[in-house]
Amino acid sequence: MTNFRCYAAEFIGAFLLVFAGPGAVVIDEVSGGGVTSLGIGLSFGLAVMAAIYAVGHLSGAHINPAVTLAFAMTRHFPWAAVPGYVLAQLVGACAASAAHLVLFGDAVRFGATVPSGSPWQAFGLELVLTLLLMFVVAAVATDVRAVGQAAAIAIGGYVALAATFAGPIAGASMNPARSFGPALVGGVWTHHWVYWAGPMIGAVLGALLYGYVRLAHPPEVREIKRARTERLS
């Protein structure tokens, strides 16, 4: 029952993200640019922030298969729960896109992520963007030295930043579930592999990178420890 409730929380978080994020893209198209590129970026960031505040204390608010995989790879999450989390995230994303279909009809296809240029360029962007996203996530979620209350702001702020400047080129998905829902419901599969391979690889690399640098201490901290050791000896 506990796992099912965690899965339900992940479903809700993914639904919120896709309903508001790709939903902003769809409404921007339907309204003739009423949301604007900046508004779309902010919609993604604020949706992530709201989801973390809403379900972070219940399921961890992964809301992203790439994040779940990276946490499992770095031993911060049990492998046994990975399939349930990923399925809940995908179903939540599909449910949100289905709601867009009911509300906006064929315009749901505008919520899909499609490279505007080369798929390899989009792959590179998705990999780097997700690497940095996971670095931020790992910093605020796995390190007790980080300010935990600011996790939602840090992660949501980064997502808004990435979606605003990189969205026009690659969609700045950084999340296979976010891309899968609109692709399935809208029937848009153009270079869809980019939005699985890039985020999955990037998230794992980002988690590993933070695992490496987290052992560092600021120079002044090292000096204080050395002075204390000398006094004790």
C-alpha cells in the first residue's frame, strides 16, 4: 500500500508537470502566441516547483524516469521501486496529454518535443541540460549541507532557465515522460529517441559527477579543521 501511494504521488506530479508545461505550449499555439516563450519556460519551472512542494515529502517528486534511474544508479533509490515509479510517471504524462486532447483537440501535437535542427544537436543539448539538472537535483536532495527548503526553488528555477533558452532548439525536455505523453497522444514520434537517450545518459552522468565533487570542502573549512587538529595534538 505504501508503494502504491508513492506511485500515485508520482502520477500526480507528472500529470501536473505535463498539464502545465506542454499545456502552455499548446495554449500558446491555440491563442496565437498569448503565452510567449518566456511564459512557457516559466510554466515548466513553476510546475516543477509546485510538484516538488506538493509530493516531494511523499514520493521524492522524481516526476522524471531519468531522475529515478540516476538515483538508482547512485544507490539513493531502490531498484525494486524503479519500474513502478517510471510507469506512474509515464501514465501521469499520458493522462495529462489526454486531457489536452479533450480540451484542445489536434492541437495536442504542439506539446510534443521535436528537434528544430539536427537530432544529434538536440541529443547533445538534452544530455548537457539533463546533466546539469541532475547535478542540481543531487545537490539539494542528497547532500545534507544544502538548504533543503530551497530544493523546489533551485530545481524549478533551473528548469525554467533551461526551457527558456534551449526550448526553441530541442524542446528542453530533460524528461522522457514529459516527451512520451504528448508523443503518444499526439502521434508525433519524430526523433523521439533523442528524448530518452539524452536525458537518461545525462542524468546518470550528472548524478555521478555530483557524487564525485560532493567530497570537496571549501579551503577555509579545511584550514579550520587543520587548526583544530593541531590544537588537539
